[in-house]
Amino acid sequence: MADKRDYYEVLGLAKGASEDEIKKAYRKLAKQYHPDMNPGDKVAEGKFKEVNEAYDVLSDPDKKAKYDQYGHAAFDPASGGFGGGGGFGFDGFDISDIFSSFFGGGSSRRSNGPIRGDDVRLRVTLTFEEAVFGCKKEVQYQRIQKCPECGGSGAAKGTSPKQCPECGGRGQVNAQQRTPFGVMQTTKTCDRCRGSGKIIETPCKNCRGGGYVRATKKLEVSIPAGIDDGQGIALRGEGSDGRNGGPAGDLTISVSVRPHAFFERDGYDIYCDVPITFADAALGAELQVPTIDGNEALRIPEGTQTGTTFTLKNKGVQVVNAKTRGNMYITVVVEVPKGLSAKQKDLLRAFSDSCGSGNHSKKEKFMKKFFRKDS
């Protein structure tokens, strides 16, 4: 961990940067070091991975909070860190929550009543194309589930828990306490069964009588076409198992989308800058421009100015769970030639002189407005 650069430094940000600042910095750097923009460049490839790793942590509020407090040690198992691994992150379970759900933990609710299982959260990173067209992803995460050996009872095979004789299976007992105001009667968690209402004489060896174990689960998830960065998917009942007949929690997946080398997405619309030559802009041309469906023919009229935007209807991203699509916006950028020869320069000057002021109306108006002589 000593060789790792600070994640804020990787993204060129100050500690405490906002969510928007983090996302903006990530998109800029990920595009700069994208493999498609730097083919065969190992240094850029390493930078791209470093930027994605930093964004994976700083874009997740829980991970960011841990990183701000503990630095890289928060995700180093050797340092007793909190992080998950294996490519897909998952939030750790608070051990106090586990003991609380098992044994009551001072909670006022009856611990032997139905208790809903904990939700599990993880983040999945998609390519631009995977988000646009949808895909299937195998995710791996940890959850608390019923012990497969005892089925959640906590008792060894061939045995079963018995009703606690102290509380009669209620998990709570009445207690009297003498105070200056008289004798007060209170209800507290049964010390003998720790609020479960049951006594396990022969605990299950696999779960040590707890009835529940931490387990890794693999699941294939269908990512819908059109999902965007920051959106999520909820899978009901795929979280941790409930207790005492309570329902299981949910698995919630937060989606992070890597930027594309050429396309920019805004909602369901896609934007792309396309360079054209001076001759194309002046004379007009039919161009082949990229879209998410492949190349499309685009006719640009003569005299097209740099920065002109053309709209390709219904060539954007499909709306999630619908058949409608956004638009594609192509902005042409005139590429000014460099390194001209003396002959080319002479020809260009002659061409400019032959055009006269009529072909430079914007320039003429500008010059007259700001550089007119005082009368």
C-alpha cells in the first residue's frame, strides 16, 4: 500500500471534493488515458487503471468516508481494513448489528419476533457500450444466510432448541427495582437465552450456535439497456436472510459507467465532435460519422461553419424499459491545416484575396463595430 498514490492526487482534486467535482475529474482523465486514445501505450494504460481505482472508491459515499478516515489502509486486509475485493465492492457488515440481530443487543423490540435481513450494496463498473445496449454481469458478494448445517436453528443435527425456562420463550423477563419513588417494574432481555426465547444445549459446530453464517454468493444480473452512470438496480430478496420468518433483505447495485473515447452522453442523448477539412466545410461533403449503431451518412452543406451541430433523430440511447430513443448530435470542427509550404501559402493568400469581403461578412461587421474611426 506504500506505493499507492493518494486517490485525490490521482484525480487532481483536493481532499473533500464534491461528488460533481469527482465525476468531472474522472471523466476528463479517463478519456485522456483511455486505451482507444492511446493504443499500445503502457504508461497511459497504467494511468487509466489508477484513475478507475480512485474513482471506484471516491464515488462511493461509504468507501469515501472510510478512505478519508483511514486512507489506503481502509481497504488493505493486512491492515484490518474494511474493503471488499475481487473487482466488485461490497459494504461490510457491522458486527454489532449482527450480534444485535442475534441476541437482542439491548433493543426494545422482541428479538424472537420476525426480523428482516440486512440489505447488501455493491458497485458494478460498465463500459459505455454495456450501459447503452445492456448486458449480463456475474457479481460476487457476501451476505449473512442461514447455516446450511442446522437450517438456522443453531442446534446440532438431530437436536433442536428448547424453550427457555427463565422467560417461557418470550425472550424478555419482568424485573422489579426499588427506587425513591417506590417499586418500579421493567421489562428486560432475558439473560439466560439472550432474548432468543430458546436454549441450545448442543450447538451446531458450523455456526457455533448462531444459526447464521457469512457466505459468498455469485449471481448473474441483467443490466437493462440505457442505464446511466449513478443509477441503480434493486434485486428483492437477494440480500441477507431474515430471522424468525422475517423476509430477506435486498441486493442494491450502483452502476458506474466508464467514459467513451469519442462519445459524450447526457441522459439519453449522445454528443460527438467530428473533425472536417476546410475544403469539406467550404464546398460541402457527404461524411461517414460514427453512431452507437455504426457509421451513418451525413450531408453537410457548403459554407458550413465550425461548431455547427447536426441532429440525427432517434440515434441516441434507448430509454430504460421503453422503445423510444434519444438523439445523436454531431458537431463539426473545421481542422485548420498546419505546416503549409510556401507554394500552398501563396495559393491560400490568392484564394483569400479572390473571395473579397463578401465571404467574410462576420469579420467585416466585427471590425467595423470595434475598430471604427472616431468621427
